[in-house]
Amino acid sequence: MNEIKEKRSRETAGLRWTLARKKVVWAYIFLAIPIVFFAYIRVYPALFAFQMSLHDYNPLAAEQPFVGFENYEKLFSELGKRKSQTKSAFQNTVNYVLLGVPIQLCLALAISLMLNEIRFMSTLYRIMFFLPFVTSTIAIAWVFRMLYQPRFGLFNVILQLISLPQQPFLRSTQQALPSVLALVIWQGMGFAIIIFLAGLKQIPRTYYEAAEVDGASRWHTFRYITFPLLNPSLVYLLVLQTISFLRMFAPVIAMTEQGRGGPLDSTVTVVLQTYREAFQSFNMGYASSLTVVLFALILGVTIIQLSVTSRRIN
């Protein structure tokens, strides 16, 4: 009798083990589909770009000779020069990140704090701030380009009405980058506002009630309760918006004359310079080296994001 029970228990355990293994196998099968798709559209192009960077790649030529790391040597040589298009592209990209990310996040945080206090028509205000983010970048860039025009542009008309001198904006080497940056900050601010609002909704009201009982001011409440508890949202937006500014392309090509990133390369970015080298000069090898370097920068930012986030969770 005992032998029969043991045999049945072994058969039941084997059946359960078989079902568990089947579940695991099917789980890996379903996970393999998006993984293969991701590898095909992300990993393979990255590896192919690295392969192209090791060749003197020209799509119009019959042969693509192997040159090793000569394209990278040329890239770093250009960065070492006093003035070059590649150096201007990297400098401008860094300026976009260092200026755009802090300004955008500070404005988004201030607006989200105000929207969080609004009860009447709060949904309408949130839609108004989020609408530019889902609007075509090219369309917005052309509108801003018209607003920046001398004499008949709205911004210069307003300056003239208040007896201030008109400004060249996109036609000035000093004002062109801030002018493009203003558009990018304004368009992407809606996304940051929504993320901050979601983070604010997750903060328990009991914390604020306890602070109010203790007589804490608004500043102390923000400094010791709101800001620390918004850290996950802030880290997420900081890294995501940094990557977005590093890859900036559409606003510059739409707002500058003939999409050259002018005047005098004052607004050109790394992605725009890559486009010019690849599809205007047909120097695919050098353009691929720019892509690989930019990919390495973005990957470094992503690694920092993962390390900071995991440290925060632990």
C-alpha cells in the first residue's frame, strides 16, 4: 500500500515538474520574440555602424577598403583643433545639455508644483502644457522660425512696441543656440511636468500634515519632504532628457538656414554633423565613427542611471 502511494506521489511530482518546465520554456519563447526584434533594430545597426567605421565606406564606390581606426584618429584629431566642424558639433551638444536640462527640469518642477495645487480645470491646464510634446517637432520649429524673423517676426514686433532694439536671433552666432534651445525646452517641458505630477501624487498627505503641525514653512516642506521623495522622478527625467538633448537633430535642421546648423556652425549638433558627413559628403566611415562615439556617451549616461537608481532603491 505504501509502495503504491509513493509511486503515485512520484508520478504527481513528475507531472508538476513537467508543467513547471513547460511554463518556463514557453515564457522564454515569448520573451525571445521581443528580444530578437530589439536585437535586429538596435544591436545589429550598432554593430554594423562600428563595422562601417573601420572602413573607408562610400556607398557610391565599388570597394570599401579597411582602414582600421583611422576614422577615430581623424575624429579625435578634429576635436584637438582650435576650430573645426566636428569640434563645434560636440561643443554645441554639450552646451545644449548643460543649459537645456537644468532649465527645463527647474521650470517643469515649478509648474508641476503649482498645477498640483490647482483643483479647478486642472485637467485642461495639464493638457495645454503636454500638447507641445505630442505636436510635430518640424511644425513647431517652422512656427518658431517665423516668430524669430527680423522686422515682421512676432518677437521683434513686440520688442519694437516696447521701444527695445530688434534682435537677429537665428542670424546671430551668439543668439542662435539659445533661440533653438528655447524651443526644445518649451516643447519637452510638458513631458517632465507630467512625470513630476505623477511623483507628487505618490507622496502621502500625512507627511505634509505632520509638517504643518510642526510649523514647517513651505520652503522647509519642499526641501525636506517634496524634493527628497521626488528623487526617483528626478533621476529618471535627468537621464532621459540628457539623452534627448544629446540626440537633438530635428529642431536644428528645421530652424537653421538650409539645415546647416548655422550661422557658422553655432547650432550644429553631433547628430546633424553625422547626417552631413553621411548623406551630403558620403563619408559613411567617418560618420559611423561619430555615431559610435555618441552611442558610447549615451551608454555611459544609461549606466550611470542604473547605478544611481539601484543605489537609491537599496
